[in-house]
Amino acid sequence: MAKKNDVEAQLKAPFPLADLEWRVGSTFKEGTKGILLPFVTARAIQERLDQVFGVEGWKNKPDIYEQGVVCTLTATTADGKVIEKADGAEFSQVSGLKGGISGALKRAASAMGIGRYLYDLPVINVELDHKRFKGKVVALPDEFVPESEKTGATEVKIEYYGFAGSDGGYNNHRGASNSAPLGNVSEDEIKAAMDFVVRNDKYNEGKKMSEVWEKSLRFLANGRDKEQARAARIVARHKGIAL
């Protein structure tokens, strides 16, 4: 079990590439291009929790609701301090209950700091084949990988299967967006966005932005209220939700 001073650093440490999975988020240009989003696998999250708190030093409690799942992660440090974080994920036609539990676990883990560094990655634009990504990420900049995988890379490198990307396989540039880039967001800005009280919305008025479900969060992120839209976008990025 990690000592108190080591807990935060160990939770936030980058993962090997093998512990990451990648999914296509937004697509554009008739499905020929898109944005690739990184996620830490549920297995890697569980192993990280074992390493930091010990096998018996943490637990995950999923609560199932009509729309999705809320997972509460509770962990105990070496000096007896209890850390508790909770977050949720909606069900989808593809993933169902198992996917909802996995998604909620990943978001609760992110609230603990696990994998949160991935939000600082530059937007990764990739070539798609009928909205499908046929390739793999083979390198990340050194600040996003553990010491054992550092190669001096300064860009995200993509290798494609069956066809070459139009930019030669290197996709580390910013993607097209209808909104101004968020850039680096401080912990204080994230907290303010999570606590932002939704206004002028039939279904969510009076709720904190952190309590808003995924579909509504996407809607608010594209609203005319710029302050509210920015708060929604910050919360979405913090939770790993593609807009």
C-alpha cells in the first residue's frame, strides 16, 4: 500500500500504451475523418487501485438507475484516510449494463486522478474508413507515457492498416471545431464548472453541471449561453465524454 505522500503521484502516473483503448468520437467530412479519444481500460484501473491501496484497500459500489449507473469508489490510505469519489455513465444500445458499469468506474477513477493526464493530450485527428478507425496509436509524447516507454517522441504517431493517412500517419494537430479550444484547464476551473448551476433548461435547471446526464451535457455544450456552454464542455472533457 502506498504511503500518504505517494498516493496522488501513483494515482496520476501515466499508463503504458497497452493499457489504453481508443475510440472514435466526433466524425466529419462525411465520415472520412474523426477525433480519436483515449481511455484507460477497466482492468488497468483495477490494477492501479490494487497497487496504490492494496487488494483489500478499495471497493467499487455500482448503483443502477433507469438511465444508467453511478459507481462510488472508496479507498483507504496507509494512514487510514478514506477517499471517496463517484460518477456515472448512461446505458447505450451497444454496451448495456456491463458497459454502463465499466464507464461509470472509469469516470469515478478519473475523479480520483487516474488517467486524468489524458485530457491534456492534443486533439488527435485521424483518417477514417466509413467512420471506422483502421489503425493504432504507436507513440505518444514522452510526458504522456511511463519512464520505460519514453522514446523522445514529441508527437502522437498513428499507424494505419490498409491505407495511409493523408498526413503520412502523424496526427497531432488540432481538429476542426465549432467551439473555441478549451486549452489547459486548471483544477479550480474544473471545480467551478462541476458546481455551475444550470439555467434556462427545461430538464436540468437548478442542477449542478456535474449532475447532468451525458445527452443533456452535449446539448448544453452547444447552447447559446457561452458561459454555460464552456462549463458543460469542461465537465464533458473531465468525464471523457465526446461532444
